[in-house]
Amino acid sequence: MLKSFFLLCSGVDRNLLQGCSEGEQTKYVGIGATVFFTAVMAFIASAYALFTVFDSVYPALLFGVVWGLLIFNLDRFIVSTIRKRDNFLNELIQASPRIILAVIIAIVISKPLEIKIFEKEINTVLLKEKTPWH
């Protein structure tokens, strides 16, 4: 069941894949798992970021679900349309939307985490800036 779900996430033609080796099927299960967990991490990051901004659970969760599904669909589309090329430059150009998406996701995930990790230091600096005798 989990294998079927990850194959669905990878966007592979499952009828075509049935005739392939177990190793090829495992490769696409891994691709699907990567797409799925990228969407899960995007959901967590965006929900947390919005929760810290608006301090409200439901809008944060709602936007997190929408953002996670958006990332899932974009990533699945990009992964399922990438084809093997004879030239590395052509493959790089073809993979560039996924690379750009990865950079955007990395920023969205890292910034809220960075703010949370350094929250005490940020609050200390803000408090020093607020005090009039500084």
C-alpha cells in the first residue's frame, strides 16, 4: 500500500513499471517518497511560519495544507516530466525548475527555523533597542 502511494507520488506510469525490474520500481518509490516528504516539510514550515506571524492555529494549518499541496503538485509534475537526455546541459536546463523550487522550499523551511533558534537573541536585541537609555 505504501509502495503504491509513493509510486502515485512519483507520477510514474504504473502499468509500464509493472514490466520493469524490482530495482527500477524501488527507484520510483524513492522518487515518490522524496516528493511526498518535500511537501510534508513545506506544510510544516509554512504552517509554523504563519502561526508565528498570526498566532492562530486554524489559518496557519489551512494555509500550510494549501502550500503543501501546491508544492506536492509542482514537484510531482516537474519530476514526472523530466526525461533522460544525451547532453548534461540539456538535463540541467530541464531540471532547473526543480532546482529553483528546491531553493524556494529551503528558504521557506530555514527562515522560520532560524528565527525560532535565535528567538532569545533577537528578543534581547529588540529589548535593548526599545529601552530609552540605550
